[in-house]
Amino acid sequence: MSRAGAAALALAVGGLSACAPKAQAPAPGPLALDCARPFEAQAAAIAAQPGFTETKSPGEPYRYINAQDGRASYVITLPDAPAHPALVRQVSGPKGQDTTGCAYGDKPAYEQLFAYLTSLTAARRR
């Protein structure tokens, strides 16, 4: 192939790739918990994640932050919750549900909350 032909081919291929849609970056994963961060700052960062919605069930002392695609959820305690302040994160993955959390307040109450949420996950698998 001549130099002119090679240059024309390079321009044509380069021109086509410039028109091709750019690959989208993968969506960021759910925010990992960092128990060294203050409770309020971490709760705010969790609630501000794109692609997540917040719900609160009447009579329950928790806020629920759920990924719209169902891959992750967070439980954030409210002041009247026995474990307050505390955060729990559940993420679905290839090996099942991964549950982690941060206890800022009453440790035994947090352990009860964590055990309860873990038992709900186990019940859903049945």
C-alpha cells in the first residue's frame, strides 16, 4: 500500500472512531462504610448517592436508602432507635449478601439490629 493510501486509510478509520459513541464509565459501586467518619457526615453521603432513593416506614426508627437497581441498601438509625447512631449496609454480590455496619452508640443494641437485619436477609433466601 502506498503512503498516500495508508494515510487515507488512517484518516478514514480515525474519522469513524471519532463518530463512535464513547463507552460510558461503569456506575460507581455503592458507597463503602468508613466507621472512622462521623455518623452525620456518612449518613449524608449515603443519602446523596446517585441512583438511590430514601424511604421511611411509619413507626420505625430507621431511614432506608435503597439502590434503584436493588443491588445495595442502607439502614440509618433515627434518634429514637435503640442502636442510634448506627449504619448498616447490605450489598448483593455473586457470593450472596454482604452485610457491614458502623456502631457509634450502644454496642449491644447495634448487635441486635445487625443480627435482625442479617436474619431478614437469610429469610429472603429461603
